Amino acid sequence: MVVLRVILISATIFLFLFLLQNPDYLISKVVLGMLIPYLIYNLTRFVEKTNRDLDRFLQSIQNDDFTQTFPDRHLGNSFDNLRKSFNKVYRQFLDLRSEKETQFRYLQTVIKHVRVGLIAFKKDGDVELLNTAAKQVLGITRLKNIKALEKFSKPLVNTLLKLKPGSSTSLKIESSNKPLYLSINATQFIMQGELYTLVSLQDIQVEIEKEHLAKELEIAWNIQKSLLPHEDPEIPGFDIAGMCQPAEEVGGDYYDFIPLGKNKLAMVIADVSGKGTPASFYMTLTKGFIQSHMREDLSPKEVLINVNKQMYKTIDRKSFVTMFIAVLDWNSKKVACVRAGHNPAVHYEHRKGVGSPVKPEGIALGIRKEKFFSAAVREFELQLEENDWLILYTDGFIEAMNPGSEEFGEERLFQSVIDNHRENVKSMVETIFKEVTEFAGSCKQYDDMTIIALKCSGGDRKS
């Protein structure tokens, strides 16, 4: 196209010079004289088309305007290729801008919904970012400058403006409702030549309360442990061991060993309905009632009746306590048993090689008055022989569930006693706990687990 235009201009000039030598053709001379500048102008404009398109292209990028296009004007292959390249770059810029806008909207959504409060502000305090969590923590709807928070807390403003990058601190803010405990972390970044400080704010009131509660529960559990036996009793001809493992920080299970006279020992195991702190409170009451009423001159049934009288007056009607009392006379090897709605004990008879439940009649403590309770309770006497076992336990063992929602059950517990009857009492207790734990697998312990194991060892005691 350029060559054709040059040839046309050259031919026009040659013709014009030729006509100048001839006195005729005045009109043609005038027309050619006017045509020559136009052709030269057209050629110049055509040649500068590339520069104009390139300038327009660069201006579009500079102004972030990608609405322009470069249509096909059939000006030749070089111009067509340039036009296609311009349009291709435009499309790539549009795609990149669309992707950046999508990412920006995604980032805005994330920042808006993140639970940690975020504030980004410039060196002069002007706020560029304030997410929803920060608004909730500070109790505001908008914030233009950090200094505007002085109405909320001047120490907070001073802390935010003086906090160094990478540092963190905590701040207690007094308010009309309740104190606010903030954990504050800071970092800095540069964006478009401007220095920004990014601060994260987190209300740690809940964490502080949890920490205080954990300490209180630890104290409560230490107190509760002090109410349980510190060591297992030693009596001639028998091995005894007890263990308690609460499902939560504190529990409602209780067991005790109470010496009675010269040759008797009362073994008590109890389970308060419910779990946690309320159950542990009633567990403490239960120990106090048992300790005050357990005497050598009273039968186990009379002890239960007296304890129920106290329980019925004290505990809430929605609560109750189950209990099993076994009073061992180690001279005669007889055990007097009473049960207040508790799980049956396991009696393993070595001579027969079988395990059977010991479940004298009785109802839970604290739900019925003395007359009805007394009529419902029956006392049962058990004769032990050498290598016989008596196991008292709470329902945390048999109600333990595996991931398939299957309970451990009494049958497995009885079988465990039979399978491990040659063990000493400590090994028996540890083995039962281990089997229940392995059965439950990944399932969390649902209820407190407490056990007392008694073995008639005869003349030779095994430790």
C-alpha cells in the first residue's frame, strides 16, 4: 500500500511537470497541483497509522480502559498482524483484570467473615480496612480514623499507634457492661508506595474464662480425689483394689473402704445421676452421709435406710443415687450385700469356674420416702471361698459404646472377669479398664467408671 501510494505520487508529479511545459491544459495543471499535496498528506497519514494505534493502545493501558478495539481495515498484512496483536493483548488484560476482581471480591468476603477482627490503617491513622469481627469487638459500625476510637478507649488508640511490626500485646478495656480483654497483633506492609499497619484484634474473654474454669475444675477434682481412698486396704486372706476414672474433669462416682470393728470392712460404691459438677456435689454429700451412718452395730440395710432418709430431704427430686454396699467379715469370709438400684456385682466362683450376678432387691436413694424404701430393700449374704472374686462397678463400664453404637455390656464384663481370674486385683482392674477403652475405640468416654475388685486369696496374699 505504501509502494502504490509512492508510485501514484511520483506519477502525478511527473505528469504535472510534463504539463507545465505545455501552455494548454490549465485545468489539469490546477487539479494535479491540488492532488499532489493531498496524496503526500494521505501517505503521511497512512504511515503514521501504526504510531497512532500504538499510542492509543498505550494510552488505554495507562488509563485502564480496555473498551477500545482495532477493527480490520485491510491495510496490509503488517497492519493486520499488529491489529490482531493489539486485540489479543487487550483480551488478556481484560481476563487478568476480571481474575483480579474475582480474587479481590473473594478476599473481601474472607476478610469480612473471618472471626478475628482486622484493621488496616495508614501512618496518619486513616482506616482502609475494617472487617465485621472488628466492628463487633469494638461495638462500632464504621471507622474513618484510628483516633476516633479515643471515645471507646484512649489506651487502645495509643497501643495501636505505637505497636511495632511483629509484636503482640494484650489489653484490658473497662466498659460500662463488663471488661473487655483484647489480644492485639500487628504487622506492616507497603501497597502502592503507602505504608500500612495491619492489626488483628481478638476478644480473649472466653479463653480467660475457660482457663479460670479449668483451674477451678482442677481444684475440684483434687478435692474430689482427696475424698476417695488414698490407698487400698490390706486385710488378711484378701486382696482389694479400687479405681475411679471420671468422664469429665469431675464426676459423680464414689467408692470407699470403711473399717468396722476388728474384722469387718465395708466396701461402698455409688453412682450419682448425671455427670460433671452437679454430680460431684452430690457425690460429696453421699460420702458424708455414708461416713456418718456406717457403724458396726448397724446392718448394711439399716445404713441404706438412714442414708436414704438424708438423701430424700437433701437432693433434688430429679436426681438420685445408686449404691452397692458389701460388708466383708474376713474371719468367716462372708459378705453382707445390699443394693440401692445399682448394677449387680459380679461373683466369680473359682470352684465352679462361673461368674454370676449378685443383685439383691432395692431402689435408688433419694426418690422414695423411708417406709417405701425400707420395704423395697433386701439384704443378701454371700459366702466366699479361696480364689473367688467379687467385683463392684458402675454403669460407665457396661454402657461404654464403640463407633458402631454397640454397648460393652454385662456379658463382656463377666467374661473379662472369668478370663482374668488368675490375675491379682490390680491387674484385674487395669485389664478391665483396658478392654473397655479398646472396645470404645475413638468414642469419647460417656460416663464415669469406678470399680472395686475383691479376691479371696486364702492364706497366701498376692500383691
